[in-house]
Amino acid sequence: MKLAIATDHNGVNEKKEIISFLINKGYEVLDLSPDNNPSDDYPDYASRVCTKVLNNEADLGILMCGTGIGMSIAANKFKGIRCAKVSNDTEAVLAREHNNANVIALSYKEDINALKLMIEKFVTTSFSNEERHIRRIEKIGMLEK
């Protein structure tokens, strides 16, 4: 599985540790924010990750910023992206299982082990394919312009 990851200037050290963690788990990781600086803007990195996911150059995306909120808002502007701002491992599971989320947004301020667990749950959980979830995702798709 190939994962695209990016952060703004917040979370650079956490991102590096997460990349090492994911590589050790056997994932291929695309670092789409290799050169952060204090004046960078999170929408630029959300765009990079979402473009890779939409072009099937990555299976899933991982975004981090101060809260994860800005990244999730920017990511959800892309037609076909279902980005979940996640705060715990249960939400990470449900984002995939119920919503078939293809991008996760996180706060770099979370404990690094909690971040790793959320990401691991996100990438290892499959969509349920239950009719009710399919129906709801289709309705979300109809809202996209």
C-alpha cells in the first residue's frame, strides 16, 4: 500500500517519526512536504496529498497541521476526497469502515504513539460495504459540485 503524507510547518518531527514507523510496517510512503518553512500554508499540502490520492498515485492520504481542522477543510474541497479529522483510534476505524474515508487529518499535538495508532487503524481498516454506508456515501457525492 502506498501512503501520501504531508504536514505544514507544524509537525515536521512527528511526520518524520510517522514515516519511519510506516516504512517499518512495510508501507511505501510519499513525503509531500519535504521542505517545510514557517511561512508555508496547509492548503498547499492538502492539495498535494489529495491530488496523489485522486490520481491513484497513493492509496490513502495522511495530513497533519496544528489542529488537523484546516487540513480537513482544504482536503474536502476536492471532489472525490472524503477526509476525516480524527482524534482517536475509534474515529480512525469508523472513518474507513463507515465513510470509506481516503484521507485522514490529524493534530500533530497528539501524543506520537496515539498518532501512530490512529494511522495504523486507519490504513488497516476496510470499508464495510454495507448498503446503508454505500447509500450515505453516494448522497455525499451528490453534494459535491
